[in-house]
Amino acid sequence: MAKTIDLAAKPEKITDEQLKEVQQIISISNQIKLEIGNAETRKHALLHELDIVNKKMSELNAKLEEEYGKMDVDIQTGTITYAKNE
């Protein structure tokens, strides 16, 4: 079987319409990636802030336990509830 060679000229570029569509899709994709990056950066900052708050709460709990012993505090009223065996 003889090998056939296609001598027809092949397009060198996509159409302007196709190019515009590709560019729009890539632009949207890049914008989404940027927004995800911003959200992750904000998430990281918030997690860091939460860690600081949790450390402060642990320190306060230790101070309260030192002063009052083992207990629970109603955060609405400040009422202390001691364990039954205390």
C-alpha cells in the first residue's frame, strides 16, 4: 500500500473568535485562582489569630482554675458550677 501525503495547507492559527474564547476562559481561570489564593491567605491569617485567642483562653482558664479550683463558668451570667466531688 502506497503512503499518501496530504499536501493541503493546514491552518496556522485558530480563528479570532476561538482565540477570544480561549483568552476569556484562561482569564476567568486565572481570576478564580487568584481569588482562591487570597482566600487561603486570609484563612491562614484567621487561623493564626484563632491560635492567639485560644492561647489567651487557656491562660485565663489556668488563672481562674488557680483562683477558684476546678469549675465551669456560665459565660452568660458568670455563675460558677463546681463538680459534685469537689
